[in-house]
Amino acid sequence: MAHLDELSATDRAFLDLEGNFHGMHVGALLVLAASDLVGADGALDTERLAALVGGGLAATPRFRQKVASVPGLGAAWVDDAGFRIEHHIHRAAVVQPGGDAELFELAGNIFSRPLESDRPLWELWLVEGLSGGRLAIIAKAHHAMVDGVGGVGVLASLVRLAPEDTRAAPIEWHPDPPTRLALVRALAEARVRHLGEFARELRSGVGDGALAKVRDLATGLAGTLRTGLAPATMTALNPSTVSAHRRFVGTRLELDRVRAVRTALGGTVNDVALAVVTAGLRRTLLRLGDDVDAIRSFRALVPVNMRGRTGESGVGNHISLVLAELPIAEPDVLARYAQVKSQIEHLKHSSHEIEGAAFFEKVADLGGPNLVSLTFSIAMRLRAFNVVITNIAGPKVPVYLARSRLEAVYPLVPLFSHQGIGVAIIGYDGALHVGLFADEAVISDLDAVATDVRAAFEELCEAAQTSGAAQS
């Protein structure tokens, strides 16, 4: 049997949370410039494009594996003996005139559909019929399989830094799925191994500074659980449950202007992005008739990349999930930015909630009932957060698929049961690309939300410029 790659407790939680109307897949809409991959009639060279994409994905074994579970012991990724790439790469066409509006509508429809659980948990749609000879790829992968940063790594396996037409060399692959008995034995051995590693880690922590470290972890974990078990204020963006229908829209924020705000007001690019989304959602709630000044607690579930802290890499989830209080009720643009900046600094540096959440997930990996799934389920029932906002670092320079330049990439974050909108952001080639994913029953006009986000960005840029001029 080949090496067994287990699902972490967080990976399994995303499978457990899958529901009829809230599929737990992440994704992206990639828009590429005109090239010889598109014919004069707008039709794709699908055979060549599928070979380019499929060859790149073949380098990652996870794309040929599915989930096998053993109750009480966990789950692992195992080779799918029946894997066929044509089950995962599909073709679609936008309605004419093939502009961004029609492309976003198609993406929303495709993102609404759940993945087939008995196969490797991903699919790609190759989209033709776009105006200007462009093409698009709509990508979906289950959150159990990949997080946002891992998704960028997958993207990197498909694209190049210069236009070229080389294809990945075919990979000879022979599936080697374990027998049921071998799977049970391997997962049981893994539980024993994890307990031993955890015990050794605890023993190695005994010594100078260990008590302070334990105290920090306990403080962080207590803070996470305390916030996660307290209901947020429900708003017009938070239905009792989501419907089956989704909308998807993308917009862009120019990175040089984002950096100008950061320079004028301090903080990070992420602080600017969160402040803009907060202000944009405030505008949306005002349009929807909410009394925003009366909102006591508006929380975002924010994934934090742990790869740099733990040394882990690759696909799968290497994140810590924390809750950030967003000042949605603050009417002043500069005060709102300062509060967002302060909140994120507190979460990163003094609350220890990131480390506490990561420790909790490590304990959950030891086996037994999945504590991450249980905590998530309780938090969802209590409605502990209003929105998910994720910000991912992508390529800083243009990249290419064959001779097609990637013009834009709009990411997707899934919706939970009470969450009417999710916001995903990725930095690429001089812009922050914002993907808005919403329940159509909650937000019928998602374009208006994109307009709200852009207006909030303009407001913050103007306020930062005025502030900088006043200080000079």
C-alpha cells in the first residue's frame, strides 16, 4: 500500500459540514486573454486545453484520490481506481454577448452545484464564447482537499511566467488503493503515533518559558471558544438557512492605491482589504434597511495561513480559523480603519487566539469525536459569525497558460448555513481581485454589493490622501 495521507480534523470538518444548500468547496474564476487556444469563431481548442490543464494537475496525486473513512478512526485520501480525468474537466459556453456579466452568471450557477462525493473532489469547467476572444476556467475543489494558499500552489502548477506552449510530460500512474483491513490498521497506527508525538511535544515543552507558553495557549483557546459560543448580531445578510441558488460577481482594487492607503494610515494590505469590505458591507446593510448603528457585534470568520508558523506545506488545510470583530456600526471612515487595524493586530500578536485555535485542532487530530466539527456545528447553530472573509497572496507578476495571459482571478469561499455572502480576495499582478459569492434569496443584486465595495474603497483612498496631506 502507498503512503497513507490522512485528513486532519479540520479537513474532515469541512466534509461533515457539507449540506444540501451549502457545499463546502472553494474555487476560482480565471479569465485569460485571447490566444491560439481560441478559434476565430470563439470556440476553444478543448482537446489541447484539457491536455495542458490535466497535465499540470497530474503532478499532484491528490487530484486522483478520494476520501475513505473509518468511523472512530478518521479518514484518508486513497487512490481512486476508477479515476478518469474526463469526469472532472467539462466544457461550457456563456450566453451572448459573452461579457463579464454573463461569465459571472455562469460561474454562480456552476459554483452552486455540489461536488460528487464518490470521486476525487474537484472539477474544472473550460468556458468559451467570451467577448474579445478570451477564455475562462471555472475551478472547484472541496475545502477538505485544499485551502486558499494550497489552491494558489495548484494554480502555480498550471501556469508559467512566460508564454510558452509546452505541455507537462505524461505521468505514468497505477492506482494503489488499500484494502479495508489495511486502511483500518493504518488509521489505528496513526492514532497511536499521533498520541506519542503529542506526548513528546508536551514533554519537550517542559522547561524555561513552558508555563508562559501554556498560559498563552490557554488564554487564546479560551478567547476563541468564548467568542465562538456567543451569538453575533444577526443582520439582513444572515438568513436562518441558505437557499440552493447562488450569485457570483468579481471586482478589482488597484494595488498601488491600496499601498498608498497603507502608507498614509499604517497597517498592512490585509488591514486595507478588511476595512474596505467592512465599509462595503455597511453600505449594503444600509441599502437593505438594517439599522447599522444598532449592530453590537458583526463578526468575520477569518482563515489564517499557518504554513510559516508550523513548517507544513502542500494541499490540505494548514490554517487556523479565528473570529474578528468588524466595526460595521462605525460611521467614520478613518475611525473604522483604525478599529480594523487594532482588531487584527490584537488577534495576531496579543490575543494568542491563532495559536490557541491551532492547538485545539491538533488535539482534535488525536482521534475520537471530531472536536472541530462539533465546535463548528455549535457555532453555526449559535450564529457566531456573520461572514467569511479570506485574503490570499497570489502571483505578483503576470502568468500564462500556454500563450494566454491570466488577466484576472476571482476566488470563491463557501457559504455556511446562516451566511448570505462570503468574500474572498487574492492579490495578483497589481490588483486585489475580490470574489463575492451570495445566496440569491438574500442578495438579489450582487452587482450592487460590488459597487458598494468599490465606493468604500474610493472613500478610504480619499480619506487617506486627505489625512496624509494634513500631516505633511
